[in-house]
Amino acid sequence: CVEISLPDARRVVAAVGETIYCYMLDNHPASFLEGHNAQPLIGHTGFVYSMSWMRDSRTLLSAGSDASVRLWDVSLQGYEGKESKRAGLNLAEYKGHVGPVTGCSFSPAGYYFATAGTDCTVRIWTTDRSECVRSLRGHTMAANGVSWHPNSNYVLSCAEDETARLWDVRSAGCVRVFSGFQ
């Protein structure tokens, strides 16, 4: 998977197996294409399936087959012209899904994030707590994608049960089911 930081589009991350490579886009596109400024983010012990940037373009979320979600600070990698021994600082690890975590997404406001897992659940988390604050249940097969509504009050998920569900984050209730995908 790959992601470009928004809104500034200064950083790109690409996951290869269990390693995430972070690139700084600068005025020299060749340095990105040749991989001269790639910084590895090492911490997952299985394939990385999903990543999401916080709007500050410094904080990255990653989810993987090791049933974990990790929070990274990529600003400590020396990108600002400083050398750092804490390249790609892993700020936190979140565990709660039973099985691989296949999707992750920061809310537009930042502090909250959502995850989707093969355990058929969607979970809502905050960056400062290691336990999820909401567990959204309703999918009957693996959930594999999650996205926030722009107002941060709703999360949309999709699953292998051929449904997409719109969830009210405050009540943890499903407010709409979209079905018939084939």
C-alpha cells in the first residue's frame, strides 16, 4: 500500500512486506524515484495492509497482519536537515483486533482513528489510549476498509460480506447498510 501526506504532499510512504519506507518529496523528483532519501519504519512483524496520515503530515498510522496498529512520528527522521538517531519513532502500538488489521483511517480532526479487521469488527480509538473506545459490530465477514465522514461523526466500512455500513461514532450504531455488491 502507498499513501501521500495531505494537505502538504511532502511525504510518501510505501509498505513492502513488514517494512514501511518513507520518502521526502522535494524539488528533485529523481531522488524519490531512485530511493535516495528512503527512511525505513520498522516495527510490524507481518505484512502492512493499510496506512493513514494525520493532517499534520508528520504522524502516520499503520495496520497489519500482526494484529497491531502503530503510530509513527516521521518528523524525527532528519527530514528537516537534522540528523536523528530516533528515525521513524514508533510512538504507540494498539492491539485489540483478533487477527489481521486490514484498514486504518485517521479522522479529519486527528485525535480519533478507526480500524477494520478480519474479526468482522470496526474499532474506534484515540491516540492517547491503548484500548479502543468503541467496537462496531454488524459485519458477518472480515471488514477490510474504513473511512471517515468529513464531519468526524460517522465512519464508513466495507467487508467481505458484500456490505458497506455507515456507523454513528457517538452511539456505536449502524445507521445505514449498503448491500448488493458482487
